[in-house]
Amino acid sequence: MSSAIGKRELEHLAKLARIELDPGEEERLIKDLAAILGYFSELQSLDTANVEPMPGGTDLRNIFRADGGENGGAENTNRGAGADAFPESQDGYLKTPPVFE
Amino acid sequence: MDLLRNLTITSFRDGLLEKRFSALEVAQASFRHIREHDGEIGAFLSTAEESALREAEVVDLAVAGGENLPPLAGVPLAIKDNILIEGLPATAASKMLESYIAAYDAGVIRKLKAERAVFLGKANLDEFAMGSSTENSAFKTTRNPHDTTRVAGGSSGGSAAAVAAHFAVAALGSDTGGSIRLPASFCGVVGLSPTYGAVSRSGVIAMASSLDQVGPITKTVEDAAVLFRAIAGHDPLDATSRPDLGDLYRTIDQPKLEDVRQLTVGLPEEYFESGTDPAVTKAVERAIEKLKGLGLRFKKVSLPHTKYALAAYYIIVPAEVSSNLARFDGIRYARLAGRSGALAETYFRQKGAGFGAESKRRIILGTFVLSSGYYDAYYDKAQRVRTLIKHDFDEAFRGVDVMLTPVAPSPAFKIGERANDPLAMYLADIFTIPLKLGGFPAVSIPVDRESEGLPIGFQLIGRKWREADILGIGQFYERI
């Protein structure tokens, strides 16, 4: 495990996460992440080759439900109350800033 | 205030039915108390006086009409502000959602509305429930009602402080790694993190979906059992909520001493090593002695992978955070003013201005551990370690029914003491995290009902779906 994220790597990660960081935040993050990743290195000593990964909190499989009104339905989703909560909308649709200016 | 100080869910019900007070009187007294004292505590981000008083009046009419009332009718509750109540703000203590009004009720709120509970308002938390002190709230720090120079714990610090300060009779919090149990311990109240899948996560702003559970924060273990029973149960809107629980929790507030005495309590040796504040060690020993007096048997057990749990957790959680928080793009839920531009630029600016330091730290860390070239070394590795940790608990539960540990290595720390050291902050959850990785339930119970110094809690961990064991022991403990 490499245990350092440099300025270039951090800028790449911030781009992947679509998040703007100012120079002060970058400096602090580089320092914090070095400490946190250093702490993670403890895991290296553990042999997990024959262990199955645990993908989530539940062992339930294939849980389905009808997409009807009694389960929340359209009035609670993007065509109803969800759309009312959009900061900007038009005719019940989400209005976004232009893709190109 | 004297009225509120002595109120629990069960004594509220008695007083209401015996007409010693009305639901409206108690709700009005709660708001008066909040107005006078929440300035120094900071438990609430918003209050909902109008709708709360209206609901209380409906309950009073039902009492007058001699109706059969559900257990939580009229009970004034504080609700953590990452849980949606239709028409009320749900900020998750983030600037990103400062102007967001919930469009629907969370699954747990639907259940509580059916019981006619009264919602006083939305309680403070660490931003998006990420933190151990509520210092990560974008709006304010919640102070510990027992010592206002200290933190209330987090992330459900507002909920725990609201109960400890008698603003609310009980509260809902959410627990991912310790966010109900740590503030409960710091504030001298009871907090339960249920088995993963026992309580609906629908309408709860997601932090780490494989770990998040909503649970009660109350003054007594009996109250925790009553409130837990009200919110537990299947919800088709949460695919991880268990469909076949039936009436498993029906009598959870009526434990039998002969059943509780049959239980064997494990003491995991890894949780009693050096590094814990002597005050905590002494308090936990006191709790053990009291329980021995009830006739419970104790046995040493081992959870050998304990020391890897925190590292695995802080890989898995940021990974899930980076996915869950991606939806907050400044387009769909709320938009910060004065930050226009083309679409892609809007994302960068809104997220840059909308998220606080800990959120950014976890988003970047999560993006890193999931990124090509690092996935196997970090995320996949952590998931394998998660299997080993769950296996530890499964093995130990072959020989014991429950386990007892401290909740945190120290009592409430000073405000500001750990704010600039994320690792020191993460260590506050070292005893509450491991069991969560396996999906087990655990409750934090104050060692002493009234304490001279800072409150200290002990933790009981149960087998999955066996909340009845830990809450049963707890209910007899508080009668000693």
C-alpha cells in the first residue's frame, strides 16, 4: 500500500469527485490523509487471501416490491413532491444550469 | 421544568391517562424550556412549535374521548436532522441542505405519526452524521448539558443533549459507528443501535448504507424498548429492512427476571486493555458488580481482530460516503446562491462551498480507496477484514449470550480538544465500531443514574435480532 497522496493525486481525486478545493484545504487534506493512510497500513500485516469479502450489512437477497402509490409512488418521487423540492424547476421538471455557457 | 425533569415515556403516559397534565401542557412547557435554555446547549437546529402543539391537542381530544391510545401518543420527541419529516427542514447539519424542506416522511416517522407522537423539532448532528462531537455541524456545536465546556458526543449529539437537558422526553438518532451510543454515554442517557435491518432507513439521509441504523435515545432502558418497538419492523421502501420479524419485539418492554438470569455475559479481553481512562474502567467494573448481584454469569471471551476494526471501518465508510454524497450536487435538493456557471462548473462550486471539512475528507478518501489501482489494496481488503471481525463475534456468541464493554475510552472531552486531529476523533468510537461491522445490536446505558462527575456508559452487545437480551438486562439494571 502506498501511504501518501501528493498534490497531483489529490487534484485528480477532487476532479473525480467534482469538488472544488482551495489551496489551504488541499494542504490540510494532504497532511490528514497521510496520517489516516498511515493508520490503515496496519491492515497489511493481516493475511486475508482465503477470506471472502463482506459486501454489505445484509444477507437478504433479491428483495422486490411493486412501484405503486402505496409504497411512496409517483406523488413522492420526481414527478410529485420530489420535484416541488427542486431549487429550480419548470413544468414539473428539474431545471439545470446550461451544459455549455 | 420540574414536570419535564421527571418525565419518561412511561410516566408521561401514566400522567396523561390519569389527567395529571395534558399533552398540550407538556408540549408548551417543552418549548418554553427550549426557548429559555437551548441557547446555551444548542440541541436543536429548528423547532416545529405550530405542528407540535396541533398534534398535542389532537391527542388531548382523544384522551377526553376515552380512546385507546398507542404508547407514544403525545410524547414530545426530538428527531435528528438527517431524518425526514414532511414539510420540515432536513439539513443534515450541512450548508448543502440549508434550504431543503423534506418532501416526504421517513419510514420511522410514518410509524411514529401513526402512534401520534409529537415532534418538537430537528436535532443537531455532525454534518451528514460524520463525527463524534457535533463539532462538524455547519451551524453550531452542541454542548454537553452536564458540562457546557465539553462536547455532547456525536454524531447524534443534539438528540442526546435534548433528552439529557429535558427538552424532549425521548429522541431518535442514527448510528453508523457509534453515533447513538457515544453521545448517549457522554450525556448520561440510554442509546440503542438496533440490529442492521430491524429499522427502516427509508427517508434517512444516507451516510454509509451498509451500517446506518436509526435508534432511540431515552432516559431509561424501558423507554428505549418502547420507542424501539414503535419504529422497528418491515418497510417495503428499504430493501435491507427485514420482512419476517413478525411480533419478535412485542414484549420487549416486559422482560422476565428468570429469563435474564439465564444469560451469560462475555467480557472481551481486547476491550479491557490499557489506554482506557481509569474513571471509565472503574465505572464499568461497578456495572459488572451490580449485574453479578442480579445473578448473571460472566465469562472472558476474545475478539482477536478488534485492533483492525477501526482501519477497516474508515475505509468502508468513506467509500460508501463518496457514493452517497455524490447526489448532493447543488442541482437537485438545494442551491447555494451566487454560484452560477455552466453545469460542470456548478457541481464543483456547489460542492466546494456546500461541504464541510470532514465531509470533504471522507469524499476524497472514499474516492481514493475505490479508485483504479487502489481498490484491492484498500476497499477489497477492508471488506475481507470485515468478514473476519464478524466471524470473531459469531465465534464468541457460541459461548455467551451478550457481551459487556465500555462505550468509549474516555468521558466527554473538551470542545475543540480533538477538532483538528481527525484520527484522535475517530478513536472515540473504538469500542462502538467493531460490532457494527457485523450488524449486531448494542445499547449504551449510564453506569450511575445520578453522577457527581461526568456521565459514563457501559455497552451491552447482543446477538442479531436479540435486542430483547440487552434491553432485558438493562431494564433490570436500572431497577437496582
